[in-house]
Amino acid sequence: MNRAIDALLEKGKIKDLREVLFSQIEKTKDMEASIGQALERIKSLEDISKVAFQKIGVVRFNPFNEMGGNQSFVIALLDKENSGFVISSLFIKEGNRMYAKSVVKGKSDYTLSAEEKEAIARAINPTPQK
């Protein structure tokens, strides 16, 4: 151990142990500042993520049982608290109708169709894709 310390302190290998120590202290201060900035950015991203859409549910359906294909759809876009909205697109012969309804904590003040309820349920409890 003493030989290793002597070799470390030998002239030409390390200028000055004091200089090395102060250099490490500066590096530590810089790293602490960087870590502090990273933690601030993480906190900011966590705050943003609380209101960002995190849950999506999609249901395609045919409003006319025997006519046409599943061209109508409902999309539920919800945040962490299951709040957001559903967009319904109803494809009919005369054109396309779109509706939007707000959702708060998985519920809506508006009457929801079975497909809208299913889209919300899929957003809240997604099934794994195969």
C-alpha cells in the first residue's frame, strides 16, 4: 500500500495531491449542479405528463348492422386521471357526422353510446396487443 502511495506521489506522475483534490471538488460541484438541473427537468416533465393524453381507446363499428363496413369510429383520449374527451365519427349515406364529448374521471355529463363507453373502457384498461 505504501509503495502504491509513493508511486502516486512520485514527481512527474501527479503535479500535486492538493491540486488533484481541489480538481475533484470542482468536478463534484459541477456534477451536483447538473444533477439538480436534471431533477428540475424531470419534475417539469412529470407535471406536464399529468395533463397529457396517456390513454387512448379506439372502437370501429357499423351503425347499420347489414349495410356497409365498420367506417364509423370512436376515439377516447384520456389523461392520467381518466379525463379528456371522446370523438365520435358516424359515417352515414348522406355524409359524415362528428361529435365530441368531455370526459371527467371516466364519466361524462353527456349521454354516451355503447361504443363511446367501450372506447373509454379500452383507454382505461387496455388489452395487450397480440
